[in-house]
Amino acid sequence: MAKQDYYETLGVSRDVDDKALKSAFRKLAMQYHPDRNPDNTDAESKFKEINEAYEVLKDAEKRAAYDRYGHAAFEQGGPGGGHGGFGGGGFSGFGDIFEEMFGDMMGGGRGQSSGRGSDLRYNMEISLEDAFNGKKAQIEVPTSVHCGSCDGSGSKGGKPPSMCPSCHGRGKVRAQQGFFTIERTCPTCHGAGSVISDPCDNCGGTGRERKSKTLSVSVPAGVEDGTRIRLSGEGEAGLRGAPSGDLYIFLSIAPHRIFQREGANIFCRVPIPMTKAALGGEIEVPTVDGGRARIKVPEGTQSGNQFRLRGKGMSVMRTESRGDMFVEVAVETPVKLTKEQKEILKQFEAAGGGNVENHSPESQGFFSKVKDFFEDLTD
């Protein structure tokens, strides 16, 4: 049975560019992947055809040979045989397919391992005042740094590493399992492609050693709880001189004894005496910047009333603006009254001070609803 044209197999035109070719391959490979079609021999066969076609058309030399000679270019003794055929139409396996479809998104490269150091996390707690003003701090981070004895090379005396005998510098090895070819990281060099014949006595050939680093951290004004600060290249050192990872500092803001924060706004609850709430007056409150603000309390102020102080809230990161401050008053009922004070309150009540309609509108509204409730029950 004659083979289907490779372009037709992938559903593309003969002048397709590399980007469109890869896109078509990915779509079809995902559709007919054996994991998505268990026990489906037709899908398995289609999957093999798709991969075979892509293996040829993605390579410029093989594609040129195919365009000129067709399938004969890769048959034994054919004109294109020197470019490397499939030896019976097999395919390279899931390792290659996965890398083709997802390797560019994962930042990886074929047959190489960057050895880049790991990223590190450091948790740092700051006060609300530090979050408002910003601060510079020194932190000590235990990490891996490039070995001082071999300058990170891992080799004694700085001698360059030699090519890995197992993978011949590719960093990966292949194993045949049935008609699948599985590709995995080379166990000898762990993906580096090279080996150290005479390892450094200090680091054992890894090119790094454990130490603590003291770093300076600049916390900008206006940071919020959970803000992440990245220090590039301050993570763990990479293997054998490879680049270091990054350090991520996660900020948490300690609870404040007076203020609560919501975004750029500050909230504060202030108790005031019953007399000041009834007669009116002024109160003085602290602000997050360390200053003070005066608030005029009108006559008849109730618990829960809020007063807004514009521009007295938190700093807004990377701007000159600030949020607002909201002060909620809580009217405090006096306790431990003297005999004289109790007498004064009794006189106030006798003089009509306890008249709900005149002096307690909230109570009036509530008890009016209660009265209507009981009247509805008796109807």
C-alpha cells in the first residue's frame, strides 16, 4: 500500500512555514496520541504516520530531499538515504514528541541541561509602619555559592571537563522499547554532557559549596501583604559554573495594635465617652505616618459612625498618593458611677431625658417595629 503524502498527512500545503507546520503537528499529535486513544490501533497507526511526516518536514535537508524525490528519498539506497532515514518507518518516541510540543514552553533545549541553580524563597515580616515608609534591611540567607577553590568549575585546578562517554555530549540517552524509543537524561553526566575526571576536593565536583550570604533588601513604600520581591541571581549557584537561580522574598505585614488595613485605606476604631457623643466635641487620633489628626464629633453621634480623613491612609506603591483613613467611633457606656453621678442621670431621665421619641431615634424605630410585630400576631 502506497504511503500518503507527508503534507497531506499533516493537512498542510507544500509551502507551509515552520511555525504553521509545528502547529499542525501539535494539534494532530494531541488528537491521536495513544494515551488519549487506548486500545485504538487506528489512532496508534495514525499517530505514527503523523510523527514520521513531521520528522521529515521539520528538517530543512530532509524536506528538500522529500520535495525532490518523495518517499524514495528515504528508502534504502534512495537518493536521500545519506540524510538519514527511518529504517523501516519507525518513529523516535514520546520523549521527542513531548519535547517538540512543549519543550519551547518549558524553556528547555534539545540534548542539553543548563544546570541553572534553584530559586530560593525567603519569608520576611515587616511592621505596618515599614510598609508605609518603606525600608532597607539586611537579611542572611543560607544557600549554595560557587566553590571558591575551583571557581565553580568542579574540576581540580580548573581543568576543563571531558565529554561524557555515555551520551557523547548530548546530555540524553535513548533506549528502545518495542517500537517506542524512550529518551531520558543521561545517568552518567546527569544531563550536563560532560564529566569531571579529577573533581575538586572542596566541592566534590559539583562546583558549589554551602554558605550564608548577607544581602541588602530595599522594601518600597506601600507594599501589601504577600508582595514578592525578586533578587535576580541570588538563589542557589548552578552546577559547575552554571548561572545561579533567583531569590524571592515574600513579605508579610505584622498585625497592628491600633490600625487595620484594607488596600490603601486605614481603619481605626476609637471609643468616646457618652457625654461627648451626646454634646459633641473634638477627639485626637494617631495617624499611620506618626502624626495626629483632630476630628470634630457632632452632637448626637452614634456608635458605628465613621469619619473620613482624606489622604491619611497608606502610601500607594510607586506613586506620591495616599489612601484615606476611616475612624469609627464606639460610644462607651459609663461604668462604676458614683452616687452623685447616678443621681444626675436619674434627674436627666426624670426631666425627659429618657424620652425615646425625642432623644433616641434608633430606639424609637426599633420599638416601633416591635409594636407592629405583636399587632400583626394578634390580628
